[in-house]
Amino acid sequence: MQSLNSKLPPLKSLVAFEAVARHLSLTRAGEELRISREAVSRQIRVLEEHLGVKLFNRLHRAVALTPAGKQFQEVVRESLENIAYVAGAISRPGRPYKITVSATVAITSFWLTPRLAKFRLRQPKIEIHVAISDRLPNLVVENIDVGLRYGDGKWPGLTATKLFDIQSFPVCSPAYLQKSPPIDQPSDFLQHSLINLDGMTHATEDWLWWLKENGVRVPRSFKMLGFDSYDNVIQVALDGQGIALGFSGLVSPMLADGRLVRPVDLTLTRDQAVYVVSPASRTLSPQITAFVDWIIEEAGAAVEFRTDP
């Protein structure tokens, strides 16, 4: 039987190929690997000669994968990722096991952070790092173990488990409600200070969407107070400066303790939810599995004791 050494291409050429295939640029691959463009090109030639097939078509200032290159990329990327992942998992004896979690600003601030102390008590040897961003990071490329995402659950290359559904409804502080005009119908919101979550990411479920869905025509002259961070939106509502759109599952504790109230019983949904996700190409370590199981457990408990409809 032939040894693996006689069958496999040189490891350096595989690493170079993966970088070039991802960037579609010899120059950017060289910058990432900290070698010259010419050295990257040599490694690609070594690999193509070993395989006996062309992996890239050379363009004017870039490269493009051939059909064989696309087929090879999938296998090489997954294989190198798994090697790196397992190597990292077994090379930390005596040191805390590190898990990197990505989540949006809203989910981090109002759902994950208040619960992390429980997990740290349960698993004191696991070190948690949270990457906070409203953009959708590439979990594989950015070496993120677990993500908490809001959407429809359909993300290519990821395994997704639903945690809880999201509904949208107006919320404000009791003090604001006492000093402001009554709200008997949706159009009455135009007489109030509305605090909006700005940005393209949230444009499909902001105040303009909510009012339109409730049959309200918003005049061009109408002004709102906008922030691109949900943390700020809710803080301003807590301060009594206006009415925000609350997301169920995130504002539930503030409704439960009376810091926020619902001025009307009107709820909308876009049939989206919060999910816990992980790369489908990876076999989760026991530590990451423990974290995911805990997240699912916490979500179930939160749904069970939720006070809002």
C-alpha cells in the first residue's frame, strides 16, 4: 500500500492554493502568508504539476478557478480547517479552552451578556470571547466557533438551531407614557417621539415598516430620533425620551420588572428568529457542544417564563 506521503501534494502548496482560491489573488495570498507573490506562484505550479491539472486561469490582474480548481478547493478548505481546528483543540493542555462567539449588538447586550455568568459558573475552565457586530461574519474564515444570528435560519455552510421567535411592538418608560398624549390608534404614534433603529440591516423592520403595516401614512415632514445601535435605542427609551420598537425575547426582562411598558397591544412579526449557528464542516468539541447545549437550554427557559405575548 502506498503511503500518504507518496499520494499527497506538498503541504505548503496546499496552504498556498487555499489562500489564492479564497482571495483569487496571488498578491493578497502572499500578503496573508507573508511570502512574495512569486513564491506563491511557484507553490501553485508545484501543485498543478503534482496533480497534472490546471487549477487557475491567469487573468490580467487576478486569477479564476478552473472547474477542477473549484472541486479541489472544497476538499482542501474543509480538510485544512479541520486540521487547524483539532490541532488548536488538543494543543492547550492545562490552559483554559477558548470559545469565540459572534453576536449582534442587540443579542449580546440584552440576551447573551446577562446570562454568561451562569455558564462561567458551570464551566469555569472555558474562556469565552464575544465578537460583537451587526454584520454577518464568516465563521470559518474569522475562526469563530459559534454565532448567535437573527434571520430565517438559512445560512449556507452553517448548522442552525432556532432559539426563539421575534415579534416587534412599541415600548416606552412608564414616565414617558404618563406625560404624553394618549394612544388609541396606530396613527396616534405620529404625535410622539419615535426612537428608530437605523441602518440597512434593520430597514425591513424599523418604525416606517411598523407604521405602514398598521395602515399609517407617514408624512415626509415627520421626524424621528435614530441610532444605529439597539443598545442606544433602548437606553433612550428607558430614559423617557420616546417610544422604541421592542423585540420580544430581548426586552422581556425590562417589561417584567416594569422599566418598560407597552403603550398598546399591537404586535408584528417578519417570521424571523434568533438562532445558534456553527460551521457545518466542523465537528464540535465537547466544550463547544456544552456551550451550544447551554444556549439552547437558556432559550427554552426564557420562552417558558416570558411575560410578553
